[in-house]
Amino acid sequence: MKIYTGKAFILSIVAVNVACGTSLKVMSDYDKNIDFKRYKTFAVDTVRINETLNQLNISRITNAVKADLVKKGFTENISGPDLKVSAAAIVKDKQSMAGNTDYYSEATRYTTYNLQNYKDGSLLVDIADAKTNKLVWEGIGNKQVNKPIKDPDKEIPAMVTSIMAGFPPKEK
């Protein structure tokens, strides 16, 4: 597994000062037929990027994923892990359009359109069974991004923790 992480995305996705005050939207999905209690060890696989990402931020993401799993009782085992963990950061240029119509009379109205360009950033954390290479859990954080983060040493781990809050899934 590999991870895609864009410099603009990582430097921006967890920014406190993003346009429109958007917050990180987190979602996750998992295989409901898996007994997650059987997994005890993990190894972080590669990090993939769709834009240039500096090595410092790749390390921050990797270290945040490792720290989160260790806090949850998992042990890192590079030679024979139960789980393979990878992350991908993706930044896409997007546009949104909003229209506003002013009515001056029944016959007269004016519509104005506002087109906004923005970057849509996503950080994905995939966790697969190491023996079968089958995806067993995925967490995604998504945010509109426009500015670099102020403190990546704090904000990147906070973002990863939010994304991984649902791993392992709670028993029903």
C-alpha cells in the first residue's frame, strides 16, 4: 500500500485559518465480518503523494499514525505484522458556484454568479490484513484548504488522531 500526500494539502488541510471556516470532515468504513481483536501488530507501508510533499511532513504523518496505533495497544512489527497501514494525501483543484437573483419587479430580475476556486484536500488512512492484503478499515479526513498550517508538529498528529478515532471499530 502507498500514500499520496500533497504539500499544499498537508500544509493546508489542518490549517486553522482556511476559507469559509471549514472543519475536517471525518468518515470511516470497515469490513463488518472481521474480528479486529485478532490483530496485535502493524507496519506502516509507504506514503503516496499527488503533489510535492516535504520529508518533514511525510515523517509527521507516519509518526502520528504509529503513535496512534501504539496508544491503542498495537505493537509495531516491520518483519511480520498483522496489519499493513498506509496513508494517501490527495489535493484537487475544485470550483464552486453560487447564484443570487434580485427581483426588482415581476418582469425585471438580475442574477449574479460567484465562482470560487479552492483546493479540496483528503487524507486517507488504509489498514489491510497483512496476510491477505485485503482492506479491513479505511478512515478519511476531508477539508477545503487554502493556507499553510501554522504548527504542523501539533496539527498533523491531531488530524491523524481524528481520522483514526474509529479504529479499531467498536463491537456491536
